[in-house]
Amino acid sequence: MRTSTDPQRPVRAVPKPVLLALAAVLALQLAWGGHLPPPQARARALDPPPALSTARLMDLGEPIATAQFLALTLQAFDNPPGISIPFRALDYPRVTGWLALVLGLDPQGQYPLILASHVYSQVPDPARQRLMLDFVYREFFKDPGRRWPWLAHAALLARHRLHDLPLSLRYARAVANRATGKDVPHWARQMPIFILQDMGELEAAKIELGALLATGTVTDPREEHFLLGRYRELEKQVAARGGPEIRSAAPAKR
């Protein structure tokens, strides 16, 4: 025999007035929910990063793991569960602060520079794009031999997205002059020449190309042949423009 508090009490035993009241409450909830606006994506304020010295005290002897955790946390900040916050809603000076902190904890890591040059720079806001590219430029000088790919990419973004050729040339020259090592390709060193051509600075492009050829660093015969052809073409363009005959130390073709 079951008592009135038996958990197995059948639904049909529940008084009809109670069932009707429950149905009315459920219908009211559904109706009210249908009139509520959809959830909005809101960018809660990104806290400023702690000082690097403070972060080092808190990393428990695992700076690389801490750096990776902070980078992933920052990347997920704009995408909390169920909503998506556009990059332009983020505080970019604070974003660069967090990226710099991650690099400070793990100087060998490249992920913050990848985020800056390939992710956060995609925002359709020139001011924020410039903040990201300038961050890559500043951090490049701390390890040019390893960080040149991200500054080379920044030079391309400045050239083709911001349409800022002087800024692109500034980045490209930094790569050409400061990036060292056998792993740095010749095209990275040649970027200033082609940007100068885009700027109409044919004489300057000719001088830089001649100087590059004179150093003897271009050893591939096909590449040397191509660059010599470009040099001769620049000579013709300068002459056609009526510019000064500036003789560079370009070697004769072998």
C-alpha cells in the first residue's frame, strides 16, 4: 500500500487543479521567453596584464606552460560560450600588453606574434591594425633572426591593406638590415627594392638592388640572372625618366 508521499505516485493521482496550474505556469514561461530579446554579445572589460615580474612569481617555475595558458586564455576572451565578440570591441592596447607578457615569459615562443600579425590584425580598423603591426615591429628587434617572418608579413599588410608604403618600407628595411642567418630567404632582403619601385623611387630602388648584387650574397645563378634583369630594367626606367645616371656597384653578369 502506497502513502500519499510515495515517489511512485502516478500522475493521474495528482489533482486536476494542480495539473492545470502547472500547465498555466509553463505556458506563461514560454510566452514570456518568446518576447525576450536574443542574447547580446558584450565585451566585458579586458583586465590590464600584470607586470612581468609579478607573472614570474606566479608561474610556479613553469613559465612556458604559463605563457601558453595565458595566450590561449586571451585568444578565447573574445569567444565566450554561446556568443562571439568582434575584435573591434576589444581594448587593443591591453591586448598588446598581454601579448608582450606572454613573450616575456616565453621569449622563444612565436604564438603571440602569430596572433598579432595573422589574427588580431584582421580587424577592419586601421588604427587597431597599426597597433598590432607596431607591436610586431617593436618585438622583432629582440630576436630578429627568429622573428623576421612576422615582420615581413606586417610589411605586406602595411603595403596591401593599409596602403601605407612608407610604413611598409620601414618594416621591410628592418628585415633586410637586421634579420641574419642562412634561413632568411633572399626575397625577404629584396622587399625594400620592390616597395621603392611601388613608391616611384626608381633611383633609390636601383641603388639598393645594385648594392645587394655587389655584396655577393646572391649565389643562386637563376636568382642572380633575374635580379640583374631587374637592375637593367631599372636603369632604362631611370634613363627614360631623365633621372641622374647613378652608377651602382652591380657586378657584370657571369
